Amino acid sequence: MVLHTWTDGNVLYSVDLLGDFQDLFTLKGLDAIKQLIDRAGVWSAGMIDGWGDAYIDSNGRENSVSSATALFTNNRYHTDFETTGAAEGAELGTDNDNNPSDLDIAVTVTAPAIVTSVQIYNSSGAGNASVYIKKDGITIASKTTVDFPAGGFITIPLTLSDYIDAFESTSTNIINIETSSSPAIACKNVHAGYSGTLFNLASQILPVDCTGNEIELTEVTPTGDTNIITHDIPAGTFSTTISNAIGVPLIEDWETGADIDYKLTGTGGAEDSGWLDCSNSPEISSFTAFTDEPDTLIVRLTPKGTTPTIGFPSIKGFWVRAT
């Protein structure tokens, strides 16, 4: 966005004036989202305000998110991914029982992937444990209260549906295993690390024995699909005759070629603005005038068409002004 200066006698071109107005609305929208991240929103009556939500959780600060095909992780919505079928496992170490109640396995991911299997040894009586898969400290998949048989190994599978995010080549993946007093995880000292195509593993204490693939990762790629976030707009927010709008996303992850757009609908879909562009350069758009107030805001995230990055684009909130 280019800012303009004006002096007496200048010709005011509409494209320049519109650009300045759009920039002001963008800053207003971003400021509103940032305030919502910090605290509850305060909206003016009289239909003179904008409206939006910040994704402090999957429902949003305003609890407006009614459904989403986009994935939610770490206070942002982002595009999804799929497995490619390429899997890689590692056989790891022997001996040196340790029996902790809480254990982390650090895995450095060298290509986009998810953990699809981890094998754990229980050296005591039957019980249960929880397994958490973490990306840079954020839980992105979990299996809670897993039943362990008395003594021996249990293999815990994880599938794509268990995940809300995936690992990139820069991620440190932590497999966190938490147990009660029973079962007692038998840890085996890894005498040598592992280096593969999808992940590397430094020498460390692990709850495994050397009988097959104790840790398995599967490669993932972005689906390339568009992902939707649907919001309920409170009654009385906008007028019944809106015909212009500007939408502003607070973008967390972005790359050239990605796209973000939105639409306003009302009365069960009878009113529809059509898809309106915003992306990283929000603009005022016109559409056929409504005959009833909008009650739904739909935001659409589209990854770039060629070699998109997993999770791009992602947004932490969205704001709209309609008149």
C-alpha cells in the first residue's frame, strides 16, 4: 500500500483516495483483532462499527466460529495436509531399564512428516498412559488413556485424523509419554543415533527395545485444497441493505501465490455477496445489495498452486466492515 500526501491544488484521483481509505480500514481491522487476542471485544450499537473475531481458541474470542475445514493449531487457522504413503521407521537400542513416569523423545524432522507409530515397553502391571506429539512445544496430536497390558510392548498407531498440524524440515518433534505409577515404562539406552530421509534421532534414552520399528514417521504434503472458517455474525451488527464491504485477516503465515477471500451471507443463504478478495492487500468490494442483514461470515484459505508450504496461509483472526 502506498501512502499519499496532499497539498492545495492537487488533483485527487479516486484510485489514490481509495487506496488511502483501504489502508486505514486495514489498520483499524488489524487493531481490532489484536485487541480481541488480548481481551473481550466491545462493539458499538447503531451499525457504525466493524465486527470480527480472534482465534484465541478454535471457537474464537467471540465464540463465533460455527464450523471449519481449516485446521486449528496454536491460536491460528491454517490449510490442511495429507500423507503421501512414504513411511520410514527406525530400530533403536537395547538395555538399561530406567522406568520413568514422564519421558520425552526428541526427533528432528528433516522433511514434512507426522509420527504414525511409536512402540513403548511396559515393565510392570497393566495400566494406562497418554502419548502427546508436540511440534516446537505445541501439542499437535495425542492418544490419551491408552491401555497397556501387563509387561511387554504396545504399539500406538497415529493417523492423519489425529493431527491438527504437521512437521516441517525445521521442526523439532517431541514424543511425550506420561504415565501414572502403573504402567512403568522400561527405557532402553540408545547406543547410536539414527539418520534417515524423514527424520534424525540423536543418542538418547528411549522406551523401546530393538525388535522392529519402534518409531515410524510418514511423509505429508499439503492437499492444495481450499479450507473454510465459518462464523456466526451477531444480529444487528450490519444493516439489511449492505452492498460494500472490506475484510481484513491478521495473517500469521504467508507466501506469494496463496490467497485469502471471504463472503457474507444471510437468511439461510438467500443473501450472498459472492467471494470478495482480501489476502495481504485488503480492498473495498461492491456487490448486489442485500434485502436482509448478513448473519454469516465465511473465510476461505487457499494455498499457492505449486509446491505450497504446509500450513500456509494461516490467520489469527478476521475483521469485516460492511455498509
